[in-house]
Amino acid sequence: MGKKERLDVRLVQEGFSASREKARAVIMAGLVYVDHERMDKPGMKVDLDRPITVKGQVHPYVSRGGLKLEKAIKTFSLDFTDKVVMDIGASTGGFTDCSLQNGARLVYAIDVGYGQLDWSLRQNEKVVVMERTNFRYLTPQEWEGEAIDFATIDVSFISLRIILPVLKDFLKIGGGVVALIKPQFEAGREQVGKHGVVRDPAVHLQVIENIAAFSATLGYTIKGLSFSPITGGEGNIEFLLYLEWENKPEGYPESISELMKKTVQEAHNVF
């Protein structure tokens, strides 16, 4: 029996990707084929004598962040056609770009920083650039934009507990939210390891449960959960939470609890 190696490792060794993280993104995007068979599990071990082919564009967005929202759209069967989107923590604009490529009519690109949004998006008439805007202090009274059909959240150094209560006042009833859960910014200080990395699956599960419970008490309905196809800074595993704003504060069913456990386990199998 021939020697085998992890698929992500082979991509790096054979020059298809510069790092294992980038290799994982390519694999999770469904672009890698072994003997004409598509592979989507970075940790799968394949025979060294089986040829690898990479098809398609690795990064179809202005930044790799777009791959996160792309997975959410596919996993949760989201329809952005003609939607008005609020991108909180827009940064370079990966989520904004992905929203537009999936049919969004208008995107409000909000970020506390300045000068990060890609030039192509700045010139796009469908993008309203809102730099130097700290979303946590934004109020409906000062909002001059349209009502929001869908919001995406990818923020750092701040908890979703700060963002979600503010966001609900901007969403239409039935409006959707894809929130990126970053355990390194949600867990207790004692639970975050060296270099700001959270590796313990028990902590990941606890963080997801806490954010989900908090969301539900605000009136959001939990519609889905998955893990990001690429890791965050320093290799942190991140999670995609799909919510709808229904203004009905309540808990979540046992099926969601089981989904949380399953998602954490799957994420750790991949990463």
C-alpha cells in the first residue's frame, strides 16, 4: 500500500498553496480534485501517487473574508438578490464583495477604521462607505439609510454582545444576520491561550452556547450554525451563526444544542 499524506499538506508541498491555511481555504472552496474526484476535507489522507488538480479561482473576492460569507450563503441557502445589506466590520470588503456578487442591491460598508476598503468597492455605486463609524454608538435616529434586509458581522476586539443589541433596531422583521463568532474575543481571559488562540473545543462550545442564548433573549431566532472554512488570526477556529430578527425573546430548541455540539466536533476534525 502506497504512502499517504494529508491533502492540505500535499498542496503546500507540491506548490499549489503557500501555507496550510491557504490550502484549507482552497479545499473548502471545492476547488481541489484528486484523480478527477473533488475533495473538500483538508485532513483527508490521500496516496502520494494520486495526482492533484486545482480548478477555478482561489479568491474570487477582494479578500479571503468573502469565503466565510460564501460558505454561509451555501450552507444556509441564503438569497441576497435585491437585498439591502449592512456589513459591520467591513475592513477590506470581503463580505461586501460577496454580498454584491450574490445579488445585493445595496451594501452599507461600516468600519471603525479608515482607508481599508478595497478601491473597487469604493467606486461601486451599490456601496455606501461608512468609515470611521463605531457601530456600537450608531442610533436609528441618526440613520439616513434604508431599512436593512440582511446584516453581516465580522468584528475583532469586541464581543457580539455589544453589536447584536444595537443591530436589532436597524433590521426589518424577518431580517437575516450572519455573525462570525470569534471565540478569542468572546471567551474569558483565562480561557484564551498563548498568542490569543482558543483551542479547547469545550470553550468553543461554551462560547457558541452563550452567544446563542444571548441572541435568543434579545428576540433573534437561531436558524443555523456552521464553522468558517478558514481560520482567523493565529489559527483561531471561528463559527458562522445564522439568525433572523423576529422580536420574539425565547430560548432555542434541543435540536440547536445538538447542532452546536456537532458543528464544534466537525470543525476540530477539519482544523
